Amino acid sequence: MVWDNGFIAKLGAIDFAGGTVVHISSGVTALVLALVVGPHLQKKSVTPKDSYVFIGGLLLWLGWFGFNGESALAANDQAGLAMVNTFLASAAALIAFSALAYRYNGQVTVTDIFNGH
């Protein structure tokens, strides 16, 4: 759907790093698994440790820079633009989600920051 003359490619989408395919596949998989598993009967509240969330979120964020910048296959303007876009998109999501968390919870936690990131 994304590459060559697929439906999404004909709409004008350019899939720079293969993210469209990854996100569509994982979204459909999550939907199917949610339908198979069904609703939870016992709701357990698990509070993650902020240090683990921070380390995992930081590794994911740094990995995005390597993956997106490397997708240009050269150290050129295209790779630089991919890294700038990666930074700006994650910063916008972090700020928006943090603002929503503050509005609804009155505080912003490390988990909130990395969930928006």
C-alpha cells in the first residue's frame, strides 16, 4: 500500500523510514489481540518505576534519531532534516501531553512525559 504504486503511495504519501508500514501493522495487531483477549475482569493498577520509564523512554528516543537519520543512507541535508523533524515532533508531543496531564492531574510525572513523547 505504501511503496511503488500502492494505494497510499498514490495519495502522495512518502514513507521515508518505513514508519507507515510499521504503525499500520502494529495497530492492526493490537486491535486483533484486544478483540481476542477481551475486557479485563480484574483491573489491577500498576505504577511503573520512574527510573525504568526514564531509561526506556530515553533509549527509545535516542534510537529514533539513529534510525531516522540513518534512513537517508548518507550524512547529508536529508538526514539532518529527518533528525530535526524527529526532535520537533517528539518535543511537540511531550509538551502537549504534559499540558493535558497537568490539566487533568495537577502534576506532570516522568511517566506522563514519556507517554507523550
